Amino acid sequence: MIVLFVVVAAILTSLGTQFMRKVALRFNIADHPNERRINMQPVPRAGGLSVAVVFTLVGGALILLAPQLQISPGSGAARLTDQGAAALLGGTLIAGVIGFIDDRYDLRARWQILGQLLISLIPIAFGLRILFVSNPFGAGVLLFPDAVALGVTIFWTLGMQNSMNFIDGLDGLSGGISLLAAVTLGLIALPTSPLLAALCFTLAGALVGFLRHNFHPASIYMGTSGILAVAYALAVLAILGTAKVAAALLILGVPIIDAFFVILGRLLAGRSPYTPDKSHIHRRLLDNGFSHRSAVLVLYGITALLSIGALLLTESATLYAFAGLLVVLGGVAVYLSRRAEGL
């Protein structure tokens, strides 16, 4: 039955993406070629809104039918509560709508940041918090005071949105990485909360339906609507149940660490963190002779390896692995930059 929901989500999203393409063309919601974009002709965007809508509808149906289908919500700390489900599905839809407003009207940076901040407050409004992380220096966990838990939760959700936004530079890149993350989080949640796992797989199904139109050469882009919605969904799925934040940190290490180094480099250069440039890891791969598809597949491969690590490692080991990845990807970025300069 879970597979059926996944297939339905994929089919509906594929159809919804085609509909969104017509809407985008009708209202000229498109990315036009310029010095910082890869596309050589206008490409409609906002296709990711179909992912948000279908995930909300199919996920809602899954939750309503779960008792009849005998899909357990889990028990204890791993139980998916009504509040958690509402935060996940309702917040994803709200994030998609806020993103669509930006897609339609090309909002200025300060309004984009305000929208992201509002989205980051949604889990807080439903009572969700990141209350602890595994202790990387010993046994047990590190408990956060209430104020710290509040700040960490907002930072996590806001950071996820920006990380996915920064990595969305090649056809199919952000969608494919999100797909791998959703599947892995589902596998982690499956033993203790099958319903939460089913929601992860449903999100993955919706992303499969979208990627049919988004993989190179893309006929439509995810847009801010898709980026904010999918990033929010992944952030909340990592908070709920046993789909731990530490695991998500490693699984999504590529976009998170890429965003970290890009922002750091811009700040050190005295520029705004949101100033466009070509310092992203996918752009460095292109500058070093990788084709569009091969660059995407390389980053898919890295994410797949990180996902396997998240499945096999303990939480504390996952944090160490993330720290090691931070060093390795930093070194790779420097190497690719210098090599590109010498070409």
C-alpha cells in the first residue's frame, strides 16, 4: 500500500508539473539567460509547487487511511503525532505558496529572507523543537535549554532552505539530492515509525515525478516554490521521530557544506552572502571540464555514499563524518578553483 501511495504521488506530480509549466509560460514565470545562469534560453520555473501540493494531498490521505491500512505511527518518542503531521504537511504547503509568490514577482532579497524566516517559525508554532543532539565526546546526548532549542530549530530550518537554494544550479541537482535524502530518512524511520517512513517515501515519489521534467535538459525548474517546500519538508522530517538531524546533516552534506563555504567566501571578500557568483561546487566542476550531466551525477554519487554512511554509522560517528566531509570538500573546492584558473 505504501508503494501505491508513492506511485500515485509520482504520477500526480508529473501531471502537476506539466500543468505548472503551462501556468509559468502563460505568466512569463521563467529564468532568463544571464551571466550567472547555465540555461541559454528562458526556462519556466515554479514546477516545484506541484511537489508541495501533491505531497500535502497524498501525505494527508496516507495519514487519514493509516489506521485502516495498519500503518503504525510508532510509539514513544518515535510516534508521529497529529501536531507533527500538521507541521510537516501544512508547513510544506505554506512554504510552497510563499516560494511561488517569489517566483511570480521576483521579490527583493529582504522579502525573500523574511519569507524564509516565517517558514522557519512554522515548526515552532506546532511545538516542534530540536531538543538534543548526540554527544560526540562521550555517551548520551547533549540536551538544549528551551531558548537554545528554539534557536537551533530556527537555524536548522532556515539553513536547510538556503543550502538547497544555493545548490539549485544545475538541472535535476537539488531534486535528485532531495530524493536521495528523502529515501534515506525513510529507511532510518522505518523500524520505529512506519507512517513517518511512508511520508518520506511519498515525498521521494513526488520528486521522482518532478525529476522526469527537470533532469537535463530541463523543461521546467523547481523554482523558489519547490526549493522552500522541499527544504522545509526535509528539515521537519529530520526533526520528527527517529529521522535524526545528525543523519540529515550528513546526507545533505553537499548542499550544506557548499552553502557554508560560499557564504564564508563572500563575507571574507566583503560582499553580501546573497551576491551571485560562480563559487558553488557544481560550477567549479563545470569549470574543470565536467559536462552538465556528469557534474550532477558526481554529486548524486557523493550524496549516495553519504546516505549509506548515515544508515550505517552511529549518531556520534555521523557528526565526526560530517566534520571530516567539511574538511575534504573544502580541500576539493580549493583544488578545483586553482585547477580551473590554470586551464
